[in-house]
Amino acid sequence: MSEIRMLVADPRSAGSAGLGDDELAELYEVSDRAAPWLRANFVSSADGAATHDGLSGGLGTSADRRVFDVLRRLADVIVVGAGTVRAEGYGGMRLGDEAVAWRAARGLPEQPAFAIVSRRLDLDPGGGVFARAARRPLVLTCESAPAAQREALSSVADVIDCGRASVDTRLLKERLAERGLPQQHSEGGPHLFGTMIEEGAIDELCLTISPRLEGGTARRIADGHLMTPRELRLAHALAAADGTLLLRYVRA
């Protein structure tokens, strides 16, 4: 018989002052920062929707945003698909002063690198994600990407091939680690995450369950790929007073 245990009956009466950001960072930090580790972070409604009105940000809660910021603090590089960059309105990514000080105290660069995954390179070289970047961004693409777009983007970013006709996320992981960026934090979208699952590149999933129902036909957190079951192990489960559930899974 499978053993079932209660983690938190009611987080509002758990008798704790709650976890600070430094304590959260300890919970999510990996044991070996030098080893390549690809983490994905998503939010979902209780009925499995990955978006509200087409955007993931509509599902977020204050607890989700806190953990989101902590995961960015821990990362060497933030990895995002081009479609998500456009849909979610990414600009120049910069951590706040507290996170910068935390990283500096641990010998990390003040800001993590930012990497955009795009097979077709349909990105605007003059966009804010490049113009307002704290560090020179990376664009992760493939050898068959359009030459003209490659040349244009090379003036504002380092363009790196991770495959021939498509982006191989296992090569993506290797290429980033070779550049001294082993701690990799992916923020979507669902198509990129589906590729990571199919190719066996993913090491960890941080999943927030937002206490709401969406209904409708919203996307899942992963889509567009062959069914590829991957076993996970629950590393921890956290609960916020508003009912937000924060789950951390690692590969089994």
C-alpha cells in the first residue's frame, strides 16, 4: 500500500513565521553548482491551465513571484523560448539590489546571463531584451537558421548553434555549461519545455499550483511533442497562506 502523509493541513495555522528568501534559496540550491543542471519553472491553475488570457503571468500569486525571483537569483543563465519572450513582453532582465548583493557575496556575477532559444531567429535586434540587457545576451539556435537574421543578431548577442536543423536541448545544456553557465533556469514556454522532456534534458521542475480554476482551452505547461514519460521525485512541497502550492520535482 502506498503511504500517504499530510504535509500541511492549513498553512494559515502552521505555527511558523514563514521562510525568508535566504531560506528559500537554501531549499532550491543544488548541491553541486559546477555540474550542468537544467531547471524549468512553471505556474499552473488547479485544473491544469498554463495561462490566463494567453499569459502565464495572469496565474501568478505573491508566493509564486517570490520563488520565481529566488530561482533567478540562483541561476547562472535564464533560458527562454523566443515565443515566450515576445508573448510575455520580456525586456532587459535585471535582478534587484538585494539579489545582486546576495550573488556578489557568493562570488557570482551580479546578473545571470540571458539566453533566448530560437530556430528561426525571428527576433528584433533593436528590442529591449537586447538594448536594455545587463549582460550581452545569448541566442541559442541551429545551423540552418537564416543567415541574414544571424548576422543582424550577432551585433547585439552571441549566437550559438545547438544542432543542425533544430535546437537540440541536450546540446543547449552542454553549450551553456562550456561557457561557464552550468546552473540553467528555463522559464518556458510550453513548446521548449516539451522539447526538453522529449530529449531527456530536464533535471528539475519547479511547479506552482495557483489556487484557482480556469476552464476553457488554455495550454498545458508542455505541448507539441511525442508522449515521453519521465519519472520525477518530489524534493519538497511548500504552501502559502493563500492556498498556493509550490512543488519542486527532480529527476528520479
